[in-house]
Amino acid sequence: MDVRDLDWSLVQAFLAVADTGSLSAAARSLRQSQPTLGRQVQGLEEALGVEIFHRVPKGMALTDAGTALLPAARAMQEAANGLSLAAAGEAEDLAGTLRLTASVFFAHHVMPRLLAQLRRELPQIEIELVATDATDNLLFREADIAIRMYRPTQLDMVTRHLGDVGLGLFAATDYLLRRGRPRDIAEFSEHDFVGYDASDQIIQGMRALGVPAERDWFAVRCDNQTAYWELVRAGCGIGVSQLEVGRSDPAVSQIMPEVALPTLPVWLTTHEKLRRTPRVRRVWDHLAEGLSPLLS
């Protein structure tokens, strides 16, 4: 087969299925229907004359031939994304779409106000907000700008540390009326706390304060940050929140503000080839200005 006749969309479908392990998950990642993606995979197999996937109980697995083809497909993907980044870096038009990613909690509680203001000031820029705790790959244009709670380490990235988000302990008014307020850390064992499920971050934080917390010490557990906060607001127990969010919520009160909790760094990041484009530059500056008052 002449490589000039190879449809790039077929290679994209191959990589998506290889990365996700199923047609349904790959279809969601590419925003296509599952039947369309299935036809693309079949089309690539017919074009190459080899079987690249076989079905397994939980989805799709690479055959030996598919595994052998994967490095070349990755190289094509990197070349295509390099071309896309180079073209985007030369764009001079302010109007268009910008894809922005932030954590689920940050996207839910902080970003709406900032983006509403951005839309008033720059209505020609359309915003796609990706609320996810996964690490989207800016090299592959999964996002144009990312707000991270850690310093990005990818090469060819421009990063800026905006400041740090303070954390505090909060509980719902209903909970405090029923159980009272803990006066010191020694009374923590007499109270209910909302914890994480798979993550041990809160457990480690409690231990750093001298509290011998274990997983079963938390009667209610959830790793989704937004659902976690709703559990605290509903009165399931004391929980941790970003200070700006907790202090502005009338349903909760801060508990023992003298307790020193860790802070979360906030970083803006984008690919260096995109940073100089008008659209990315204007949104970058807007986010930096809008987030600064919320950070220490």
C-alpha cells in the first residue's frame, strides 16, 4: 500500500482504541459514534492487510501486528500534532475556539465566574472547558491552556506559577448544631470526617497533624472533588476545602482556622508555540489576573 493513500483518520482511530482498550471509550475520546470508529478500524485493517485488534472480554486488545505498527502510528501522531501546533502558533486572528482544562473542583467552583467575565470582554472567543482530574496532553492539543495544581514537567511548555490556594476545615451548619465544634485536634476522634476513597491524601494530612487516621476512620468516602464537597455541605462530617470556596459558602462554617493545612500551587501552562498567539495570550492574561485575588 502507498502511504500517500493512507487516511490519517484511520490511524487516529487505531491509536484511540489502542490507548483506551475499547471502541466505546475511543469513540468518546474522538467525539465519534462507536459504529463509525468500528468501520475506521476495519478500514485500516483492510488497507494494511493485517488484523490489528482482537476482541477480549473487556474490549479490544492489540494483536502482534498491531503492536508492531504502534510506534510508527505514534510517530505519525507526533508529526501531525507538530504541524497543528506550528500552524496554530502562526494564527493572528483573535476570534475562534480555545480549549481550557482544569480540575473538576476548580472548573465547578472557580472557573464559571472567570469565564463569564471573559465572554463579556472577548465575545469573539469561544471557550471549551474540560473539567477533569486527568492530565490532558497539551502536546497533542487536548487543551490549549491548562490550570494545574502542580508544576508541569513536559518539554516545550510555558508555565507560570500564579500563587497558592489555601485549604481549611469546614462543616455544615446542620452538622455543627448536632455535634458541636471541635476545640482542638485531640477532639477530632469524637467527630465524623468525610474522606477520600482510593486517595490517601487526607489520611497523610491528618497524620501530619498528629492524628492517627486510617481509611476506616472516615465513615463517608469519595474521590470526586465536587461530590466530596457536596457531602460536606450536606452534613456528613467535617471536610477539607479550598478557603475561597468554603468561606464564600453560607451552608458551611470554617473549623479551627488556626490549624495549618498544606497549600495547593496553581500553575498556568500552554505550549510555547501557542503562547504568542493573540487568542491564547488574551485568555492567559485574563486567567492570571482573575485568579490572582484568590491566591496567596
